[in-house]
Amino acid sequence: MLGYLFWFYQFRIINNIAPESLQELTSLEWHKSHWWVWIVGLIFQDFIYYWYHRLSHEIRILWAQHINHHSSKNINFAVALRQSWLEIIYRDMFYIPMAIIGFHPIMILTFHQLSLIYQFNTHTEVVKRLPAWVEYIFNTPSHHRVHHATNIDYLDKNYGGILIIWDRLFGTFKKEEDKNPCIYGITKNIETFNLYKIAFHELIAIIKDVKKAPDLKSKFHYIFNAPGWSHTGIDLRTKTLRKNLKS
């Protein structure tokens, strides 16, 4: 889906943070003189990824595409490869601001792939804790186990890709607690190995909910509100579950 990133790239605001041509992009000399672009770009990409990931949990239509990554009741390297079939359609749209600023689409793709490679290694129970400074700055296996957990205290936490500082800044960080072991999966496990049900069951559920919704406003909420909203008054959204747990 790089096509529209190239289209937006032609309207870039800054010219000197990206090569003038693909030939220059592959030039070692250009990278030696512009090494800082890769650092800035990777941090910028990680910031955007945080919001993309967070919205994928907080907006039900996006959650319907992301849910299969969480539907496993285990966490291991295989889960890291459990990717959505449909997220690729719209995922790159979140990086349009990078293209407009002046980052080359091939660079944006590279940033994203580096992030995915890093995140692959966070899907494990083998690594318990890393040094405190690493745990403070970076997304680690410990932090990502929390992200995959269904414990109410852990739900919708630790969205960071490479850096965990975004979660600390925006109030979505939760430390893994030994007294509260992670329980993996989704809040209502689907108990199936059928690939199509795993990939599309939440999208089908949205369609059914929209059909039974009594009015247009309710239909809108079923699509764009957080998972767990219902026109019946039953509220299973994460913020409500957590509020009820504390009360």
C-alpha cells in the first residue's frame, strides 16, 4: 500500500531529510551523512505506531481486524506471526504525516519492518525481566505479556512498539506483577482453530450488532465505540470493567 504514501510524498514539506532518488537512497554515502534521519524517523514511526496500536484496541471496527493477534491463549514467537488479514489495507495510512513531512516511503516501510522485527522478540515467557533502565525505556517481553493479558488490570495497556515511554507519557503503562500472572487470550475466547472464524468472527459480530441496533446512533456506536459497548445498557468496555473492579 505504498502507492498513496508516494503520492503524499510529492507534497513533502522538507526536502533534505530524504534522498532525491531511489539511487541516492541506496547510496552508502548518503546514509553516512544522514544517519540522524534514521534515528529521528524510527522514533517518529514508533510514536505513530503507538497511536495506531492504541486505536486498534479502542475502536471496535479496528479491533475487529486486530483481534486475531490476541486470540491465542498462549504467548510465544508463533503469536508474533499471528497477523491480521485486513490491517494491511489501512495500516500505512497512519504514516501519511511522515510522508508529508519528508520521509521517503521506502524509509517508512523500513522503519515499520524494523519495528516488527523488534516486537517479534517480545512475544515470549522465557525472558522474565531485563535491566531496570531497559524496562523503563523499551518495550520488553514483560511489558508485552501485560499487553496480551486478559486480566482486567492489564487490559488495554502497553501499546508501545519499540519504546514503552509513550505508554508512560499517555497513561497506558502497566507493570507486570508476579502476584497477578498474565492470562492470555481475549475476554471471550472463541475456542476454534478455524482460520476464517479467527480472522473474521469479530467483524461478523459487528454486522449482527448493527442489524439489531434500534437506531442510527446505536449502529454508529457498535462500529466506532470501544469493544464491549451495547445499546442494552450492558457495558463491557475496558474502562467500565476496570472501574467496577475498583468499586
